[in-house]
Amino acid sequence: MIGLFRLVWGYIIYWFSSVGRHGLQSTFLYNLNEFVWRYDKKNLSQNRIEAYREACLKNKTVIDVKDFGAGVNGNIKKELSIASIAKNAAKPPKYARMLFRLMEYLKPENVIELGTSLGISSLYISSGNPKMKLTSLEGCDSTAEFSRKQFQQFPDLNIEVITGDFDTTLSELLKSKSKIDAIYIDGNHRYEPTLRYFNMCLPYMHDESFIIFDDINWSEEMKKAWQEIIKHPSVSISIDVFMMGIVFFNKGFSKQDFKIRY
Ligand SMILES: C[S@@+](CC[C@H](N)C(=O)[O-])C[C@H]1O[C@@H](n2cnc3c(N)ncnc32)[C@H](O)[C@@H]1O
């Protein structure tokens, strides 16, 4: 109850301290804001993803899910229906559309996602740019297997799912990369791993790269992690939209932190 009260109070503070289109002086931010947050129209290519979400929400099949909740790192298994995973873990349409438009506008090609689950956010991210190769990491074998199969219905999208704990899969994956254009971190929302993943990915960032962190206001740990991340000297611009935060690394921008109303 206290957690919910804190979240609502945090949202009220965010709403009054965030800016609309008139608070943004830089051309980059003004245009990004117009495209991503002010133009929240549905795109036809999203209908098939929402149809997939609907099918998942009706799917009563039960699978063995490895629980990656705080501190248990996949050591506990529980039985969950696809419907309940879709209801509780998948990004809601509003924020999924935001991911799509970020990709459509910034056009990253080499993208990593931490936390595939049923693949709803993966599909939104990937369809934002037809040239993208998305590598999505997931610790739960049965969820990963389910998503991998579903992605066959989307042959135009280039999504690879790698199974295993982020602690090993992320470092293995990074060894095969020289640079990464975008990363979406939507799993293991705790202070230490969030900062660790950020620091591991930093050497692969370039002027056009960005990292999206989910649930930055979900807990005190995540708020603390976000505050440290935006203070990092390599981060130039940070954008807080309450449910998510985005950091950019362009050395040409002067350091600024924004809260954008969405
Ligand atoms: C919130 S869900 C992802 C939802 C998905 N991005 C979407 O919006 O459709 C987080 C996922 O991350 C996975 N996860 C959490 N911690 C992990 C870890 N340490 N290693 C691997 N997977 C992990 C969970 O199994 C879960 O499926």
C-alpha cells in the first residue's frame, strides 16, 4: 500500500515538473518530442502485434516459468498461464508505441533487449526499423521458447532470442560486438544489476547510441540507480517519462536532464 502511494505521489510530482513542447530549446529534443511523445497515433503495422497480445491474453496454456524476482535469480519455478504473463509482464500499448516511435525516428540497427518475456516489446521495437537486428535476452527457457516460436509469424522482423541469465548472456553477447546503437533494459530491476549492465554496455556506446531503462520509478532502488546513471559523465541528455528513462551519449550535446510529459 505504501509502495502504491509512493508511486502515485511520484507520478504527481513528475507530472507537475515535466515539460510539454515549449520547455525544449534544443532542435534535437524538440523534434524527438514532436515525433515520439506528441504524435501518439497508432500505426497500422502495430495491429498485428496487438492481435498477438490479444491471443496471448486469451491463452490459458500453463508453462513452467523461472522466477527472476528480487534475489531468486531463476532458482524458483512456478506455473503461470500465458494469459497471466501477458497481463502482468508485457509493456502496455501506450509505452510499446513509444518504443516503436523511438526506433522509427532514431533508426538504430544493432539493438539489444534485456527481458523478452512473450516478445511484445521485442515486436514493437523491431518493427520500428526494418533494417534492425534485435537480440533479445531471456532467462526463462519456456517463455523464451514460446516467443521464439511466435516470432515465426513475423518473418519480416529480424529477432534472435538468447536464453540464459543476463549475468552471463549479456557479457557473452557483448564480446561479439564492437558497437551497439540501442539497448532496452526491462528485467532485473534492482540497483546493483541495473548499474552493472549500464557499465558493461558503456564501452559500446557511440554518439548516436541510446539506452532505455524501464521502471525507473518502480522502487527506491531503481530511482537511485537512475539518478546515478544520469549523473554519469558519458551521459549527455537524459529523458524521464516516469515509466521509462532514456539516456543519450552524443558528445556534441551539453549535459541536460529532462522530464517529458507523456
Ligand atoms: C518485465 S518482463 C519483460 C517484458 C517484455 N519486455 C515486454 O514488455 O513484452 C522481464 C523479463 O526479464 C526476465 N529476467 C529478469 N531478470 C533476469 C535475469 N537476471 N536474467 C535473464 N532474464 C531475466 C524475466 O524472466 C522476464 O521474462
